[in-house]
Amino acid sequence: MTTVDPISGRQGTMLTDGAMPDPAGDRNLITGLVDLVEAGGEDLARELTRFRMRYKFAIDEVSTKIAILREEFEHNHDHSPIEHVRTRLKSPDSLLAKARKIGCPLTLDALEKQIRDIAGIRVVCPFVSDVYWIMEMLGSQSDVDVVEVEDYIAEPKANGYRSLHLIITVPVYLSDRVVEVPVELQIRTIAMDFWASVEHSIYYKYDGTVPTTLRDELGAAARTAADLDATMARLRTEVHGPVRQHP
């Protein structure tokens, strides 16, 4: 279903946001948040736009923090801890799909309280040690509150998925008030990111029903990716010495 982003005005289809779509469910999304906005008139349209803007501003704020850490680190150390950064703001239809999945009422108050990944940032790093350094540096900032940590590096998911997931909140200063806005952070290595990208494309192609042989090979590939991370870290230590404790 084609939607219009209330902030950008661009047309597009529902974002998957790393979760597998339900093709039959997507086809049956006859009404969505965009339709509700149209039914509610200009006031509701403005409210939805304002609601999503705070999450966009939170993405901008955290992206700036990450950019500062990256530039400062590159100036003082022998490598960059960040390869690239991607951001994502859930579309109205993606919000609707998530709300339906978790049984969340279709009100802005309920969406704010129950859905904490409306704003998302993915940070990809060369080494596992960089992943934890970024978490520590962001978490130590006085205006960042770490709400939740899910460490799938220390304890990978059953399918082999590895990544560090955080929910943080940052203050967004609007013209009439300050609001604490949650942002989902996914921090992972290049090897983890490559595996996750391929795994996602395979599950998408098979509509979530992947043959056992492919699942087994994905599991083996995940172990290979973990071994690669360990090997590259060992080689860096041999060349440059033990990883220093970063200020």
C-alpha cells in the first residue's frame, strides 16, 4: 500500500524495520494511520506530523552525538570505531502494523507508551570492542538514559543473530516543552551486519518459511562471522597491542 509521509511528503511503501512482513496482512491493511488522519481532518494530520517530528529530532540529536564521538576518536586514535550509520523513522503504515502486532490501541498516547522503536539508528563498527565502547560513551552522557539493553553478542539468538540492542531516551526541546523521546540503537560489527542483511533477504524471499537446509547454512555462516570477528580482533592486537581503555 502506497503512503505519503506526513513529514517529508514523499510516497513510499511500508518499511519492514528489520521484522519480516506478513504479505497477506499487508494486502488487508485497508485502513491505516494515514486513512485515520484523512478521516480526522487537518487537526489530526497536524498532530500526527508533530508526533513523528519529535522522533525525527531525536534521531538528529543522537546522530550528532555519534558523529562527534566518531570525529574525536579518529583524531586521537589509530582507527575509526564506526564504519557507517543508518537511521530509520517508522512510516505511518509501519506504525499501524506494529500496533496491530502488539495489540496497541491506535491513539498517539498509546503509540508513544507502547512502541519504543519508532526512531531507530544502526551503527556498524569494525570490531566487537568498538560496539561496547560506543555503548559506554553514549550511556555516560548526562542527557542520555539507557532504558534497556539486549546483548545478542554475548548471547546470540537461536538463529545465530548477533548485535547489541539499546533503548535510550534523549530530551527533545520543542517550542513549548521538553519531551523525553526513545530511540532504538542497534550496534554491530561489519560481519554481523552482513550476516543480518543476507538472513533478512532470504527470509523475505521465502515469506518467513525458510527450508531447513538454508537455516542450517545460515547458522553455520553466523558462527563463521563470529570467528571472523575474533580473528580480526586477534590480528589487530598482534599488530597494535592490546586494546586501550578509551577515555
